[in-house]
Amino acid sequence: MRLQKRKKNGAKIIAVNPLPEAGLMGFRNPQEVSGVLGHGGKLADLYLPVKINGDMAFLKAIELLLLDFEKTSPGEVLDHGFIKEKTVNFDSFVEQFSKYKLDDLAAEAGLEAAAIYEAAQMLAFKKRIIICWGMGLTQQPNGVDMIREILNILLLKEALVYQAAVFVRYGAIAMCKATEQ
């Protein structure tokens, strides 16, 4: 129901899951008459049916595109002051993307490059971002690595500063480590 409220307030929702979630494709709020008698409402603005274990390629593709968007719109996508002051290893993080190509990452994720591009555009110029995930992401052999990439996306966007991010705290982070304020 919180997602429904955010949606009514203008939030955009991207669903990334091998299987479509009924709650995001046709949400019916039982606390509203329209939810009981109606057909439900679509919460997800974009549904990306990533192939199983294609999540990492999808996350890398989002990061790649955010970095590309920053090149064409300097200072509008990333906050370099925040990154410099509050993170470490940013240059080595960015360097890894020289070996990636969007089409290859899209194929590995089982998605069209245009769909990933659309998702990245939805994130690029926003700072208030909520990323939620379930056990399917964390209980894979590379689950911790995927959570690290989610956190990296939030740090790239400075989303953590606005307390609009959902994430799991764990040990070392390759790209950056948020400092205590």
C-alpha cells in the first residue's frame, strides 16, 4: 500500500523480476472500495523480466548508462562533490566500465538494451530512489555482490543522503563506503 501511495504522488516503479508480480501488475488494495470491487491498478511503469541470475549484468548496465549520461550532462546525474567527500575508490569503480558494452550486458541479462536504457533514464535525474528486493536476489551465490551493486547505484545517485533508499548493510563495499556524518 505504501507503493500505491508513492505511485499516486508521482513515483515511477520499475519491476525487475524473471516472473511478473501480480501485486505490481494489477494491485488491488483491499482497504479501498475500488480495490475490492475494481480490477486493480498497475503499479509498475516498467517491467523488466531479467533472466535468472542476469541481475548482475542488469545492474552493471544501469551503472554504465548512468556514467554515460553523466558524460553528456555533467553534474546533472552524479554529484561529484558527494562522491569525492563520502566515497572511496570511485576512479577504479569507473575504470571497470571500459570493458563493458551495453548490448553484451543486455544479452547477459536477457533484456533489450532499449528497456535497460529506459530504466536508467528513469533513475538518471532523480535523487530520491527506493530499491527493494526479495530473497531471490540475496540467496544466490553472488547475492552479496548484487547488493553491493545496488548500493553503488544509490551512492552514485547520492540517494542515501536523502534517506530514500532501502538497502541491506553488510561488510566491505568495493566502490565506496559511506562515512558517518
